[in-house]
Amino acid sequence: MEMRYVKRLKPVQSKLLDAAAQAMENAHNPYSHYYVGAAVLADGNRIFKGCNFENAAFNDSIHAEMAAISAANTAGYRRIRAIAVISREKNGKTKVPATPCGICRQIIFESSRRSGIDVEVIMSNTDRSKIAVMRISQLLPFAFVF
């Protein structure tokens, strides 16, 4: 599936991407120096943010999407409608939109199933010149289900 870029975001999408960009700046990334921010939109238009948090055992690092979904869940907001993801490098901008990794796609899918909503995923490069908006069902068409 080809990634198609959107020209304009709806105000709520833009607000969500702003929140993700704010979260991105709090990333703890002493190894990769790659900053990732995410923000989820839950019921009541509540926004919850998350950023990546690395540690020396890379497999145990926390991804921004995981952190944002966990923050919403911890606050009792389990119905997620959308998630925005943005990234940057240590000394520069990313050229392509940040997309959730496979693990995060599965977590977004699980949240989608629980919400009963095909969660919207807003993905952007650093300067927001390339933004794609897709549904989790498009990003993970054959999600693991049992």
C-alpha cells in the first residue's frame, strides 16, 4: 500500500500532532539519539502523550506509542480514537513520516478492538511537510487475533 500524504489536517488532528511534538522533546534516547513522540486522543477529547525511553537492554525500551496508550489507560481512558506520531534525529529532521513499528501497530490494534473504533493514525516527519493519515486496519491488515 502506497503512503499518501495529506495537504491539510483537521484542527483536532493538528492539536494531536502538536502534543506528540511536545512529548518528542522529552525522549530519553542516549543510544539511538532518535526522538519519538506520540499522543492519543481518547473519549472526551482528552489527549495523553508519550515519548520513547531507551535503556541499555534495547528490547526493554519503551516506545512513544506504548507510553501514550499506557498513560490514557492508566487514567481510565480506554477508548482511543486517534494517535499521532512524530520523530526527529539528534541534529536534524526526518524526511519521511514516523510510522509505528510492528509491536506498536499491534498495541494500537488491541486498543482499537477494545474501543470498537478503527483508530486513526497520524504520522509525520519533523517539519510536517509529509503527513499521512491512515486507519490501523490499513497499517496492520492481518493483525494477530486470538
